[in-house]
Amino acid sequence: MIVATLYWPKPSVGSIKGGNKVVLESNTPLGDGQDVQSVTLGGIPATIISQTQTTVTVIAGEFTGEIPEGYVDVVINSTTWGITTKSEGYRYVDECTLCHTSQC
């Protein structure tokens, strides 16, 4: 089985309120373009809005609870390829911190 490698999400930082679009790309197939079943950012489900064999675009979910320190794992679950993880690939921040990054 081929193991997919995820590149850094674009963007890799987003608000704890969620709602931002995040593009996940790989150098190998993540699925057949239709079979990615779920994506989580730090364990928070993201809404899949489009997918191809090597790209999945999602809307980040709202992070509830204490803001994690640093980056969290990005996990893609596909019926064809199984689970693909980008360790420490996404960071949730509060609105104040977000306004001091290039994501404003």
C-alpha cells in the first residue's frame, strides 16, 4: 500500500471559531477523488467541500475547550487509502493572535 504524505495545509493557522477554508494536498492519492470520509483538525471534524485524488478542501470546525499549545494533527480518513496524518500540521488560535499573523 502506498502511504500518502500530506504537505502543510493552506493556511496552516486558523481561528478557534472555525469557518475558514483549508486546503490539504498530497504527493500521492488521498483517495479516488470521492471517498474521503472525514477530516479532523486536532480531533475537531472539518466539513469536506471538495476533493480530488490529491487535494481535499475543508471548512475548519469550531474548536471548543482550551486552546491547544502549538500545532495539532491533521487526519484524513479515506475508504481507499485509510488514514493519512500530518503531525502537528494545523494551529488553532484566538482572534487576537490571528490578527497578528498573515491570515488577517
